[in-house]
Amino acid sequence: MTDLAASTTRQIEPPGVLNEQVADGVQTYAGALAGLRGPDHATSQGYLDGYDDEKGMLCLGGFLDDQVLGDTNATDPPRATVHYGTKLAVLTVTGVTGRGDVTKPVYAADNNTFTLTRPTLGDPIGIVWKHLAGTTCLVLLVGVAERVAAGTQTELLFLGELDFSTVIDGDVRTGFPMPFHGEILEVFGMVREVCVGTGGSIALNLEIGGTDVTGGVVTFSTAAADTLGKKLAGSAVTADNVFHEGDLLDVEGSGAAGTRTSGLLELYAKVQRRLGN
């Protein structure tokens, strides 16, 4: 790290508090759950919104300001303050019946609807800490910093075993459901059985929701897969590699001339979880 050689001014927000512009037309209410529109949100990335379980939304915490109406075109765009740290809150949580629900994960369907049932998209925002009465309970809302530490790890996804003699031009695996929101960092194969053939090869690439991942192409051929246990590295992944929970992934093949007699390849994708939906 390079030491500072001159004075500098940095804006540092108070601990646990974020003050940010509100998205156009969004009305905030004190105590409502705030969301931050992330880089893969459809519009207004980086602006505050009322949280819901749509793609690209990161749950922050409760709004501290009441009735701020977003107008990003204003000379001084309205801003709202959000407490994004870990805290306890008394909430009505659908599905809670008693002490047996303590420590169960709590989800938010929107900025004021809490449930034990996981929505289509959405990480847990906290856990049931204490049952009070009926569906009312004390919820430990987990702060963003804690979720950052726990929720951005990398993992390996096994995409199946491919037979050199039967892979085709076109889809060789279809409809693999992605289990969470993340991005593909690397694609590679491991030779389980050495390829036999005469100059045969096939290029394997991934497709997310009908769009080809840019890069990540693994060449499965007699020349490359010539040693048991060898890793076949894919080309660098550069774009169209972000997926959301429930997105469908396909593996496509594109063959070259030659004879493909036998051989087996295990295909893997190294992925990294992303925060938010």
C-alpha cells in the first residue's frame, strides 16, 4: 500500500448509516425496508428503492427518513437515510406459530411483508430471534457487512459428464437450474477417460437464459484430452456471465471434422455468489 504524500479529503458516512439518492418516483416511509438497486438491476442502478424480491435488488435495512420522494433530475436530488447494520426489530412474520420457529430464516417479499416462505428471489434478511405472540416475533435483521462476509464466496458447479462419442452440435445439456444469484468466473473440464478418435473435437460453451456466455469455451478433443485426469481450461470469461436463482443454463457443442470414438469429460464452472436478488 502506498502512503499518502499530501492531504486528502474523504467522505466517510457514520457507522451503519447510508445516505443516498432515491430513485425517481419512489416514496420512502420511515421503518419500511430499503433496497439498493444493484449493477444488474434493470434501471436506476445505485439508487435507493423500497425493497422487493426483484432481480438486482440488495436488501439494506430500514429507512430512517419519512416520506422522501425521489427525483433524480432535481438540482439537489432528494436523499434518504438508511440504517444498514445488524439490529433487532419487532415484526409480523407470516408462518411463525411459536417457539419452534426460533432461528428460522426470515425473508421479505416487499418492504413491509415478512415471511418464513422463501420468495422466488431473495436471500434471508434475518432470523426469528424470539417468539412474542401469534405471528409477531423479534427478528434479528442481519446487516449488509455480515452478509458481504458470508455471501460472496466462490463455489464449483458440476455440470455433468460428457461422452466424446455422443456429444453433438447443439445443446448437450439443457435447463440446468442455477441455485443462487452469481457470476461464472471460469469453465473447465477434467478428463475422466482419454479421448479416442481421428482428429475429432468439439467446442463446449455455456448459455444462460438463451444468451451465450462470452468466453469459457472448453475444447474437448483427441489432442487436448490425451491424459487421464488432465484439466482442460476454458477460454477467459469476459461477459454475459451473470445469473440469477432459477435462470436456466445450457451446455452447447460445436463440432469439428474428425472421428469421435470414445472418451469422457467432467465439466465444471467456478462461480461466485453475488449479493442481492
